[in-house]
Amino acid sequence: MKKFDGIVYFYGIWVAVLVVLPLLILVLLSFTSGDIYDLSSLTLTLDNYKAALDPSYIGVMMHSLWLAFITNVICLVIGYPVAYIITGLNPRIRNTMVLLILAPMWSNFLLRTYSWMLVLGNNGPINSVLESIGLGTVQLMYNNFGVILGMVYNFLPFMILPIYLSLTRIDNALVEAARDLGATSKDVFFKVKLPLSMPGVFSGTTLVFLPAITTFVISRLLGGGQYVLIGNLIEHKFMVQNDWQVGAAIAVIVAIILLVVLGVLRKLARGRLELSLW
Amino acid sequence: MVKPLKRILIGGLLLFLYLPIIVLALYSFNASEYLGRWEGFSLKWYGALFSNAEIAEALYYTLGVALLATIIATAIGVLASIGLFYSKAKIKKHVMTANYLPIVNPDLITGISLMMFFVFFRARFGFSTMLLAHIIFDVAYVIVVVMPKMMQIDFAQVEAAMDLGANQWVIIGRVILPQIKQGVLAGALLAFTMSIDDFVISFFTAGNRATNLSIAIYSMARRGIKPYVNALATLMFVGIILLIFFINRINDSKKDNENGRLIG
Amino acid sequence: MKKRHLVVVLIMMIAASGLLTGCGSDKPVLNVYNWGEYMDPEVIQMFEDEFQVKVNYKTYPTNEDMYAKLKSGSAEFDVVFPSDYMLERMIKEDMVAKIDMANIPNYSNINDRFKNLPYDPNNEYSVPYFWGTLGILYNTTMVDEQVDSWASLWDEKYAKQILILDSSRDSIGMALKYLGYSLNTTSDAELAEAKALLLEQKPLVLAYVVDETRNMMVQGEAAMALTWSGEAIDLAAENEDLAYALPKEGSNLWFDVAAIPKNSPNQELAEAFINFLNRPDIAYLNASYVGYSTPNTAAYDQLDDEIKSADSYYPSDDVLDRCEVFYDLGDYNDVYHELWLDIMIDNK
């Protein structure tokens, strides 16, 4: 729309200069070898990409995708009903609820993760309760359960918020019209509310699935180092091995994969529900 | 849905979300400095907090950057969402894809790339570089949340306004914004959430002048996070909860006829 | 409308806390970059008062983070506190300045044993700050046997009760020392043996941790942990169940040192600060606050006899002789890192 062209140009330039350009530096580095602080020593090469495509790294990537997928599914399964219920609440309570759900994410990440480690530990409260009722201790940490719990915990609010947003603005007139036409409550949900809340589900998924693939602190702390995810790998390359070039190559590959995934999600959302997000 | 079931689900959710918060608050009163070893009740960590200059500085930067970044990023993000929503498919696609980059990339990549970018332009590292970095990734999140809201706009009103010759700012301010108000607030909330607890990007764009709570706390990890950090977190939480109730009180007294719509 | 009021209030709060930081002063500034909780705030205050300067004190979580910031040129500091291997790397990459030792008369307080170390053979670039060893922290109520050898960390009796460090040089070093090799070896064969040994250990490991050791051990979640003496002693002091052992095969001797980056804006003041840190009363304050082993004899003399005689804190010379300091192995470093990555990723 012509009226908003100015804004679009502004933002286009913003994104190009402040988001894309800085990343281009890393992308360029990924094609070089030599000392990155001595530009004259750099030569072009594809070696970094060869190193990045090491089979064990591919396994790590698969594992990361899998973990993020499970996290997303669980967040969806819990998050959608919760968002739905909150939408049905008194408008005054709704606001408070949303804030209350996001608020734990304002505490320091390390602090709350250490607290979880205390809670989940073999000597922690949960296991104490389990023991006292005769179930014995269960290993709740340093395994899949602990990692997924940590992931879900830190991503759930970001699934709930967008879904809630999309559910709240569903025009009551539509619901009434459906009812007038003889729809049952079930119909109203599946044929009116669910489709109209898909933009929210899409947003929620992008806010959970994508970042979940590249997080690594959660898996490192709650997984006890047994879960090397793609985020750990990139961090190891950059910080421990001081090999920014291979690290950048891995990051580029990951970004491409994720943008492709995003494209697929977008097609899915668009194809079935006429989402015109972009 | 059955009412008690709803209550259980929501109650369970809140318990789940607040369990670690309750634990960390509990241990802020621990006489021992070790998490997990309760040695009696003590307020000493709260006392220690008030004479700690390093934490005060960190708090100042954390709040300052988070609040400013939220306000600015929300403004930019909302405008960008509006502009992009009504733009041509090709532009929309490319810009939106680029917009997802901060979300798709690990923090480390965003942080390091911005650090190198700022170094290249000989920027003076400190509050401003940190702030700019925060705005950059916050905008991306704002757009993700506001865009879907754009779909729910009654375009007829926009058309009518255009027909009546209104300029872009009037259309945005008078017609569009009121309809996406919840989205804007949610975007701001999300931006704030992302900014208030950021470590990696802040660390690399801080230079030697700036810092924030996350940096201070992560830097303590090797030596053990002393409970005065728990005390600070607890105080911040109490403050936030009070703020939430305060906001509610204001809204309640403000309108009895209007449908209360802060977020929804 | 109300939101605007809130914003104003919040901005006022920020401004208020900003006042606490005392922004804006025309005294000379000393930029110090250190680990978190690694210096007594009183010491900083005393330096500011005595020298009439402002200390800009910032913190970092790991050597690598500090290195990345310094190398990028995004931050200038006057004094930093790298670990031994990191200092060596920084010397090689010309990132640190030579210290004019004439400006650091208190250097005489440093124990001769801690001079002329491999990472700085001519004492030109650093002054030791704290030191320690790498060893085994164990819970005496959970471990019946005598713990005096690295073998304990391979004891199947304690399967899934052992914590190992997620740190390539340290953990590979543990295996190398157990095998009787140097932890600075560049022999592929020796490293291959170490790798095999570490893979054998993996099923027994509860978790590979970084900083969580202290919490886990205090909570009794593990029976043994590979960890550094500083942390171990802290814990053992608080918790009678915990004890620290330096294995008889020998171990690693580590140092955190004070150094001056090449691009320091104020080297003179930096040297004055390092000298100040080694004044007997100041060194003692820091030693008490941090609780790690101090290289400063004047400070050491003021410590309680109980601490001085503690083996874990201040092991005897013959024990120390069996410990090695890490060398920076140049390109060969990467072999260690890749090896560790392989072990971490390994899922068999």
C-alpha cells in the first residue's frame, strides 16, 4: 500500500543494515581460512564447510531438531488448552493471568535452572515425596526427562501468549452466526475457533521450535553434558576452540536449515488456512 | 469444559511455572550460602544486597536497557508490521525472512556478529551499543506477535479512512492501532521478557562500560551464586507482583462499563 | 494514560539507581576485568580512596569470554585476571604488556615457588593472584574407601555417582595423569589411550558439569567429583561430609594471574593496582574473602594455622612436585579440544 511505503523502506533498510549486514561478516568468514584478525592472511576455502558437515555433527543436528520438535509438541498440547481457558475468563483476570504466566521468564535464567536442579535432584522435594509414598527415587535430571522439562518450562509462555492473542480477537458475531446456523459447540470450536487461531499457533511455534533448536544452556545444565546439541557445538567451536570460521560455517548451515523449516511451516499455514502473514 | 478441570489445569500450570521461583525465594533466606543446604533463617543476604555497588550498577543497566529497548522496539516493530502487512508480496517475503534471523540464530551468533559490526564502525561500546543490540532482536519478536493481529483488522475501516484522505499517521493512529492494541502490548511484553534476561548478546556488546544482571550473575557461576542474588530476584518478583495488582486496581476503578481491555 | 505514569515512575527508579553508581567523575579511571566474586569489594574501595581514582570493575564468566572481548577490540581494560594457559596464549598473540616490575615492589611477597613458571618464565607479564590444584572432592558418608588415586573416579561401585568436568584440558589431564603421562603431552598415542580411558569412564558419569559441582555435592547428589581445590576447600569447610584429595599420581597446578592488556589506557595505574593487591594487608583481605590458596607469603602468614596446615589448601612441596602446570600447546590444543568433543558426542 502506497501510504505505508515510507515505513517499509525504513524498516527494509533497518533490517538490511542492522540484521543482515553483521551476519554477512560471519558468512564471509565462513569461507576463509587464516587468522581472522590479520585480513591479509585470509584465503578463500570451502574447508570450513567440509568440517561442518562431519557426520557426528549431523547427528547432533538431528538430535537438536528432534528435541525441539518434542518440546514444541508438548508446549502446544499444554499451551493451547491453557490459552483457551484463559480466553474464557473474566477480562480482568485474563490480563493478570497473562502477566503471571510470563513473569517467571523475567527471573535470571541460571537462578531458576539451578532451582530446578534442586527440585529435581535425588535428594530434592519431588523425590522425597515419591520415597515417602513408597515409589523410591526416580532419576529426574541428567536424562531426557530433565532436559525436556527444562525446555518446556522455558518455552511454554511463548506458546501460550500468541495463541491467547489470536483467540481473544475472534469476533463473537462469527460464533453467534455459526450457532444460528445450527453449529454445536464442537463445531464452533473445530470450524470457527481453531482455524482462526492458527496464526497464533504459527507464531507460537516459531517462537518455540526455532529457538529451541539452538539453545544449549538448558541441555547442558539439566542434561549433564550428555546432550551435545547444535548450540553447544557452535559455542565450543567459537569459544573453546577459537575456530570462528568453522563455527560460522556450522551456523550458516543451521540458519539455512531453519529458514527452510520456517518456509515449510509457512506453506503449511498458508495452504490450509489462508494465512497471509507473508 | 468442566469448571474444576479448568481450575486444576490453570492451577497446575501456575504451580509448575512458579516452583523454581518459590525455591529461589526460599533460599534467599538461607543462612548458608549454598543452595540445597538449609542452615536456618537469615536476612543477611538482603542486607548484603544494599551495600553492593556492582549489583546496583548491573540493575541500573538491566532495567534501563530493557525498558528503553522495549519502548523503542515496540514502536519500530508495530510500524514495521503495519507497513509490511500491506506491502507487496515480494518485499514482504524477503524482509520477513530477514526478520526471522535473530530468532533463528543462536544468541552467540547474533552477539558476536554485532560486536564485530560495531568494532568495524568504531562504535563507542557501552549503554548505547547494548541498547541498540537489544532493540535489534526485540523488534524481531515484536513483529512475530503483531503481524498475526494485523490479520484481524477490519480493512473496511482502513479503506474508508483512505477514501476520506487521511494520511498514514492518522490511519495508523486512529484506525489500526486501536484494533491491534492487545497485539502491541503483547509485543511490548515479549520484547521486555527477551531483554530483561539476556546474557550473551549483552555481554558482547557491552564493551568495558556497560553490564547487566545476567552478566554479573553468569560471571559469578564459577565461584557460586551467592544468595544475595536470590534476594534481589525475590525483591524484583515481589515488586512485579505488586505492580500487576496495582495495574489491575487502576483498571478496575477506571471503568465499570467498558470491557476491561489491557491485554484482552 | 496510566501506562504513561508508570513509565515515568519506572524511569525515575532507574535514574535513582543510576545515581548509586556515581556516574560521571573526573578522577582517573582504572578498568579492571575479573571473575565474579573474585575480589573483596572493600579492597576496591580502599584503592579508590587511597589513590583517589575510580575503579571501573567488570566481570566475566570464563577465560574464553574475556579473551574474545579483548581480542575483538571492543573493550579496553587495564588489569585482567587470566588463568595460566590463557595468559600464555595472550603472550603469544601479543595481547599483554610487559610489566615494569620496578613498579611492583610488593612482588617480593610472592612465594618463590610461584615465580618463573612455564607460562611466564621470566616473570615479565604477570603476577600470580590465586592458585590451586585439581583433584577429587568426595562425600565421606557415601564413599567408604580411601580416595587417593584417580582410580576412584573409575570405580564401578560408584556408577552414576561421579561428576566430571566439562573441560578438555582438565579432564583429559586427569586421564593422562592416571596413565602416568604428562598432561602436556603431544603424543597422539598417549592421547588415544587417554581417550579410550575416558570413554570407559563415561557410563559411570552422572554428569559432565561446569559450575554445578558445588550445588550437586552439597545436595548429596553425587559421591565424587573432579574439581578444583579452591571450590573443594570452600565446600569442605562448610560441610563436614565433604573432603578433598589430591591423587598420588599427580595432578594439575593452576594459577590465576594479574596481567595488563597491551591496549591498557593507563599502565602506570594498572601496575600500582597490582602492587596494591600484593600489599600484605590487602592480599590477606582478598585471601579471606575469596578463600582460595594465596601465592602471597605475607598474606599466608596471617592465615589461621588450621588453614595453613590443611593439606588440601597448602599441600606439601613433594605433593606439588607431582603437579604440572598447563602449557599452551599452540596448534596441538585443537587435538585436545576435538578429542573432548568426540567424547561428549559419543553415544555408545
